[in-house]
Amino acid sequence: MNKELEEYLIEQVKKDPLSLKEVKNQTENICLEAVKHDGWVIMYVKNQTIRVCLAAVKQNGYSLVHVKRQTPEICLAAVKENGLALKYVKDQTEKVCLAAVKQVGYVLRMVKDQTEEMCLEAVRQNGNALFFVKDQNENICIEAVKQDENALKYVKNQTPEICLEAVRQRGSALCYVKKQTEEICLEAVKQNGLVLQFVNNKTDNICREALKNNFNASIRLIDIKKKSTAIIILEAFLQNTKDKVILNNIIEKFSKDKEILNFYTKHKLWNYVNFGELNCELSRYAMTR
């Protein structure tokens, strides 16, 4: 083929890569230009050289499906462009699989022989790829919940360390914790006071931290049964907007407790109480302090 004709055909396939299938006398240069613009047209290349195949999969990793003679180099280039191309790799190598899961963590499900390194790279890219890990260990699980706290739901053997890492990322992961401890719950409400709703045993310490993080939301989740809890809430009030309804509820529930009554007096909380809703005895106490 003369040079002028080749240059003309190169310009044609640049504009319309599919026109390659009409070219009878293909040269490597013509094919290269075609696949650089559309990797899929590798299916119309009569003489698939390594250069042409590499150019095709670099443009579109999925075009690997039409490569007749795969090499490790071609497969590696394909999965680097699109990890999902691992589906079409005939001979998986550790290097190719690693590159694939780094690009798309979920392709771990296609890996025939998983290694710890592959699993780690997969969950670092997408924590939920933990679902496809055949042999979980604490290190892999911690990396998974670091990337996505919701991966905790796929952990087969939860440890306090794994759970702590998950709730530190996002407190809402507490809903996936199978065995709650005060330490785990404290970390969760420190991150998001609203997750107090998922806490099974709402201790005073946990309530205190939840109120610090999100007072207005957390206060609605606390059942004021103990005096110690009431004190914690009252202390939190001093740092937040006073809610007259809550103040009235506490003073009515603990109307005969001197410590509570004196707390109201010391911090001038009577100014926020609706005396119309209090009995006469409490009203007189407030007025005389």
C-alpha cells in the first residue's frame, strides 16, 4: 500500500473507526488509529499485533473479549482501564488480579485464587467488597470498615476493634454491632448523638456524650427515670437552648428532690419554668429562693 493511500485511510478511521471493517488491505498503522479511537473495532482487525491489542484495551478494557491471543501485558492494561475486564481474562495472574481489584473492588468476586493482599486492596477500594472475601481476618475487616463503615454488616467475626473503627467512621454503624459495649456506644454517640436510638443500655455516660454531640436531637431519645440522668440533662441545658417543656417535666417528676430543686435555684432555671403548670408548693419554693 502506498503512503498516500495509507494516510487517507488513517484519516478515515480517525473520523469513523468502524470503517476499518471495510478496509481490505489493513496496515498496523491504520489499525492502531482505529482502535485508539474505539477499542471495540479490534474485532475487525485481521492481524492483531501486540501493539494494536494494547492500544485497543487501553482505550476500552472490555475490548479484551475480542483479543485472540491474550498476553499478561495486554490483560494488565485491560484491567487497569476497567477492572471489570477481569471477566474476560483467560489466565488470571496475581499481578493482573491485584490491578483489577485496585480499580474496582467488587471484581474480587471474579478472582479464582484470592490472596490477603488482593482482599486488602479490594476492600480499600470498596469496603463492601468484604462480602466476597473468602477468608476474612481482622486486618481485612478493619480496612473494609475504614473505607465504608456499612461493611460491618458483612463481618463474620466481629471484634471490639473492628466495631470501634466502624463507629468512629460513622456512628450509625452501631446498628450493625452484634455485641454492644459501653466503649463502642460512647464512640458512636460522640460521632453522632442521634445513634443513641440504637443503644441498648443508655448509661449516664453515653447519654452525656450524646447530648454533647447533638443536644436537641438526643434529648428526645432519653427516658428520664433516674435522678442522675436528670442532672446530666440539666447540666447539658446550661450549654444549650433552654427547653421549657423538658424543664417542666423534670421538675414535676423530681418535685420533692432537694438536689434537683437546688440545681434549678443555683442556675436560675426557674426563669424558664411555666409556674402555671406547677403545683402551689413548688411555686412557693421557687419564689422563696
